[in-house]
Amino acid sequence: MAVQEALFHCTCTQPFSRTRPPPAEAPLAQYEHHALSDLLFCEDCDAIRCNQCAACEVACYYCPNCLFEVPSASVRGEKNRCARNCFQCPQCDHSLSVVASDPDPSIPLSSAAASVGEPPYLLSCNFCGWDSKQIGMTFEKPTGLALQLQKAEEPSADLLEYDHIKDHFDPFLRRSQAEASGSGGIPSTSTAGTGSVSARLFQDPVGLAARYGLSGVTVGGSNRARLAAAEARTGLDELSPYSSLSPSRGGGRQGSSRDARKGKEPRREEDHVEEEAELLAALREMTDWETVAGVDRRWNSSWKPPVLSKDLRPLRTPLQAKLSKRCPTCLHILIKPEQKSNSVRFKIKLVAANYLPQITVYRRPPASIGSRLSTIGTTASRRSRTGGSGFSSGDSQTTDDEPLRPGRTYTYELSFVNPLYEPIHVRLAVARPGAHKLLAEGETAPPPTFAAHLPTSTFPVAAYAEDWEFEDAEPEEDEMIAEEQAATGAGGGDGRTSPSKRSRKNGAGIVERRMNRTTVAMDVAVARDAVGPLKASMLVTYVYQADDEPAPPPSPTKSPQKSGSAPEVKSFSFWTLIPLGTVLPAGAPTSQLFLDLLQVSPVRARPQLINEDSARALVRAWGVDKMHDVTVVDTYSGPGGLAKAYLELPNVKNVICIEDAFRYRPFLDRLKGEYGDRITTVERDPFTWEAYSEVEQQGLLDDVPTVGFERVHPNFFFSGQLPNTVFGQQLFVQLVSAIAGHMWYFQRGRMQMGFLGPSPLWNKLFAKPGDAHYHKLSVLLHPLAEIEQTEILSQLLPADHHFHRPRNDPGQTSAVKVTPRAKSLVKSYDALEYVTRHMFVSKATPWRKALGSIAPGAGNLVPRLIEQGVVDDDRLVNQLTLEDWIKIADTFDAWPFRPTTLFDEYAFESDRI
Ligand SMILES: [Zn+2]
Ligand SMILES: [Zn+2]
Ligand SMILES: [Zn+2]
Ligand SMILES: [Zn+2]
């Protein structure tokens, strides 16, 4: 395991409590814990501050191109963009230069001298070669271009709309401001704490409640009361509904008063149509892709993105800002950059790394590899770092990222680096896993996923000193060690001491004390049923004797305290999150796919096969390896466990994956990197028919021949990993029933299909007459296809070794193969569907009675059916065999008085199969 950093908890999300740790599990843990390098420290509150709670304000605005500082007063007037000669290339974002029409070829285009020469002047990009002449933009003078461009921007739709919104809200804002100041509503800065900040954040948008008739359930009572009072006084809610200048759809807008004011012709419907027609013509004549502006280019023009590249305009360079940060509680400044735009220094910089010990975690390789080797490794890695101030981010000498195994015990080394000039004494406590959860009454805590033991929970860390001070001290230490080794006669050739020796020297549990770094050991026993990433919440308390010198040394290294008079013992506590590694279930495969997916959260109700051995066995059991030049359509591909198994077969030509879960995309992309053109991903929801037509529209099935239904299609296979929801069932039924009219992909022939799906679905499908769960599904699909369960050796069990799925998911997944019959066993699938749908409603009724109720007069069919051999007794609907059903359906279909519309439009939605 590489050396990792512990994360620190900021108390802005949850107040500090010694007994209750912050959540250690994703997703909350990620938001509440931060890397030490991201944190600030407020000396006055003696508290950690993170970027989420620190209040930001702009220290200065500047142009990143010319580094000119723009006074905040003019920022607004210049619309947040540089008013000097700074422009961005519309094609590549590189900065543009002003050049004359006859530039001196000896002068580089980017230099200022290039703009001396004959007018007209133009903007030119010396990166991509774009120039403004292409879009008919030239200038008479080489100066003041920004103003000209800004003038050109002025009537643009987004600015007009923005002004329109401003005009709309202005009176309202002014009135509410007046009201607030009148009633002394502005909180004084001294008392304005986090409370008021968050109160302002969470208050209702004024007027929302009244306008949309929200009740007190959603709007806070006090806010509602305040709102009502405000309304009563000033009639705040007189604000009329806002109507935008340019509607998002259509474009046929009535001329607004603003247009009239500006003396412009109202935009007419015909103009819009004409524009669209022009655009369409341009697109038709388009010969290369570059005619159309890239999406990233279009994002820059927020309102009405130009479609063609020739409509892109150069943009004035957007300004950037340097930010100061304040403590949200005491409002003291934590970070203040120097005002000058070209300076990277800070006037005030209270970063937490100067106050809190840096904590790194390292997991020792298992003892079997050899403890001697491992100590050398860690000591060496530690030696390569200077003990003092540096962060060791990106430290990854040890690349052994082996997962944890349940039931084993691991040893971790926790290193503490003291940034203070005083020695500190650290006390550690590891919270019981899951201790952050508040248990409901009667609820018992789940068993812990691990148990941590610290042989030494209190230890000293030496004070920080400048590097040269350590250099003086170091030889002594080494000499001492060498002496010690000589004395015991155990002098190693490398001159390093064994861990046991160090332990003897420093006491149990302390691995090493070196300069201002102390490393202690921690043993972690992983529970037998633990799976997934493990993180320990550790409470760190450090105590130090505050110096009685009147003024502590100037920043950056100062202890977190107000300068006290007497020597005092100060202490500070905080929660940290220690990454321990990821537990793999015992016996689980250690394939790359499996390991990588441990870090990805699964999609609910969608178990995805990721056991590569079983996937290989499965595609063989489905017989794909015996087909020729196969094209496979794989739906709900997930991370591509099945797809990979197909691609490994030499007779598989193409695999088309239909998958829209974004989290699995990197995995499918990886397959693409490996297998190139043989795999295509269609990012569509496989539940929609559009997904399947898109596969055809993209021409992905063009080389799949159409084969008559008398034989099984030798080149075409379909597979799917069904979600274990009602939608998964619906999809399965729809796909298989498409066989009935040779619809969908069955137009190309008798395509075989393989499905992974929830076992309850298969139980319904294979239920026998008389079974309690005998279901119309058992009757419906078998006449269309031979459906058999696919057995493979592993039986896909245990599920945790096979599927990427939510933890503790009780569902079971198994496989079936569907081979369409050359000839359906029923004459009309619709008739079968109709009679089963209507008769299974009352499945515990004698069939003769049930048949009579499906349509007026249907009872007359009973004698005819008995003639054909359907039993003449009080057998229940639930007990009819498939043959009986086929006879009923065929007889019903041939009956001249049957209802003409058999398909019930509403049945699909209401019927849960
Ligand atoms: Zn915070
Ligand atoms: Zn500029
Ligand atoms: Zn360019
Ligand atoms: Zn503060």
C-alpha cells in the first residue's frame, strides 16, 4: 500500500464531539473530511476551517493575459472582461494579437510591434492561425478595440435578457432593502456568525411561497410569518411574473417594450424562419466538420450558441479574481493574497499545515514477504523525505496496492510530523466502526467491520527545527545506533536498525522517532464479513507546553494560541479519517476488473457479472463459441464483464454494448482500448426501444445477414443482464414476445438470446401447473421459444464473488437461454396473451367458469375445448397445462365472436406481469 495521508475533519458540518465521530463512510465522509493541505486554521477560534465554511471575498480583479488590475468599480461596466487589448481566439482560446494588414514578416506576430503598419488592423491567433478577417472584422486603428468589441456585444441577447431581469427585480430589491434597513434587519458584523450565514443561505426565496401557494409544510414557519408580515407592510408580493425576452422554444415573440424603446423593429416570426432555413442550407452544403462550431466553443456564448464556426466571435478575455478568506465565526482573515496581480505571495496565510501534525499511513506488507525487507522499504522511503516541513503528497514508492482479506490482521505505521516549535505529546483513540450512527431505540449496532489496536496511544513528537539543526543532530543519532549495534554484535551491513531494536529503544508500538517525526504502529483486525473500503475514525489530541516567551516567532510557524503569560498546557483535538484499504471477500477473484470496481458504487437493483471466469463459462454455455462471425448485442453491459468474455472468443466479430450508466463508461472504454473496433458502446437506456433502433441506425447490424426462420441464426446473438425490478421483467417479456410476429431484431432471423436475471423471475417462468407461483408468464413465452436455464459450474455463487452489486443485496441472479421456435406453438400470440391475462386474474376458479367471463359468450367455447381433449372437470385455471392453454388460445382465436381488439392499451402499465 502506498503511503497515504489521513484526512482531517472540519467541524462546520458536525460540531466536535469526543464521543461521536463524524461519518467514516462515503458519501458523507468525503464532504466532511479534507486533506491537510486544503485546510485553514483560525487562531482566534482555535479551530480548523475548510474551503466550504470559509467566507470568500474578492481581493482584486485582474486580467490573466495582461495582468492589469481592474478596479472593482469598473468591473461591472466592462462586463467582467478585460477592457484593454486582450482577446481570446474563438477557435482555440489562445490570446489574440493585433496585427496590421501588412505585418513585417521579421517581427513575431505576438509582439506589440506587429501592430504597427498599414490599416486595416485585424486580430490574429498565432497558435491556430485564425484571424478576424475571416469573419469580416477589421479595425481602422490598432487601439481601443475592446471598446469596439464591447459595443458590438451590447445588443447581444444575453445582455439584453440580463438587463431585462434586472429591470424586473430592481424595484422589488430596492423596496426590500429599504425595509430591511428600516427595521434594522442587517445583522451587525460582530454577532454575525455561522448561524446568520446559514440562515441567509436557507431562507426561502422571497415571494416563492405566496406565488406558488406552498404550504407551511415546505416553508419554515418563522419564515412564513416573516414573509406575511413583510407583505402586510409593503405589499412585497406585487412582483408580476417575469416573462423572458426570448422564449426558450419557438422564437415567435411579440415585440417587447424594450425593443420599442430602443426603436428597433420587433423580431418577426418570418425572420426566425429565414434564419433557420439559412442555417439548414449551410449545413446541407457542409463539406467538413470544422464548419460547425465545436460544443466547447458554443458553451462560451451562453445565450444563443452559434451553430457555425463562422459565427463565433473573439471574446474579450474574462477577468479573474484573487480571493481572501475569512473565518465564518469570528470574521478574522485567514488568507489574504498580496494585492499585486503578478505576486504569488500572501499577506496573511493561516494554513492548517502550520498548526496540526501531518499524518501519513502506511500498511506493512504481510509478514510472509519478510519483515526485514519491509522495514528496509519503509525506512528507505522515510529517509528519502526530509523530516521537516514538506508534504509528501504523491509519495508512492510502495505500489503494492493489495486488497485486504477478511479475518486477517494487518499492521499500519502512522507517522506524525510536528510543525510547531514546541514538542507535542499526541494521544490517539480509534473510534469503533459505525460509532457515528445514531441508533434508533431497540436497534442494535451492526457488527464492527474491523477492530483497531494501538500498542502505544500516547507518544511525543519532537519540535520542528530548521533543517540545519537536524543535520547537526543526525550524526549523533546514527553514531548512537552504530554503537548500539556494535555492542550487541548485530551490525547490519546497511547500518539500519531492525524494528524490534527501535521498539526496544522507544518503547512498544513506537516504530521510529526521527527529527520532528514519530511513527507508531497500529494493528487492525479485519472482520470476517467485512467487504469494501475500510476507513478508521481516529481522534487525535495533542498537548504541548506553551512557551512563556511573550511573543511567539512570526508566522508561518506559530502555535495555535493567544500569547499567554505563564507556561500553560494547551491541547487541541480533532477527528481524522485513516484509509485502511479495501477488503475483498475471501476467495473473491483478484482480477483487475474486480479490484477496480470495489471503488465504484454499484447501480441499485442491477447486479453486473464481473467474475471473468464465470463470464467465460457462461458465454460458452450459451453456445456463442460454436457460432460463426458473431455479432453480439449486449444490453445492460455494466462494466463489460460479459462483453470481455465475448471478445475473447475468436469467432466473435463485434460486440455492441448498450449501457447508459456513466460510472461504467471508463470500463467499457478500457475494453475499447484493448479490442478497438470490435466493441461499440451505445449510450442509451436499454429499456427504451430507441436504444435498439439506434443500433440499427448507426449501421452496426449492417453486416448481419437475414436468415430464414427455419434455422437458428448462426451469426447473431443477443444478451442482457436484467435489472431485478419490474422493468427488468417487462423488458424480458417484451423482447421475447417480439418473436411472435418476427418483429424487432427477429426480422433478421432466429436470433438466440442469453439473459442473466433475478431468480424470482425465472421461478415464475418455469413454474409448473398447480404450483402456487404458477403464473401467466409460465404459459405465455414457452410457445414462442425454448427457454432453458443455463447451468455453469460456479452457479454464479457466492454472489459477492460474481457480481458488482450493492452490499447485502439478498437477490440471486441466474442465467437462461432463449431459442426462438421455428414455428410458434400458438396460432395467435395475442389470443394467448388475452386469454391468459383474463383467466389468470382468477386463477383459483374452475377453468370452465373463468373462460366464460373473459368475453361475452365465451362460455360457449367450453364444449368445443372438451372435444379437443381439455379436461372436463372442475380443474382450476392454475392447473391447466401448456397444451390446454394452446388449445384454448387457438379455439378462442378462431371464434368468430371474439373481441376484435385483443391488445389492451392500458394493460401494459397496470399489469406487473
Ligand atoms: Zn469547514
Ligand atoms: Zn488584459
Ligand atoms: Zn486560435
Ligand atoms: Zn475564527
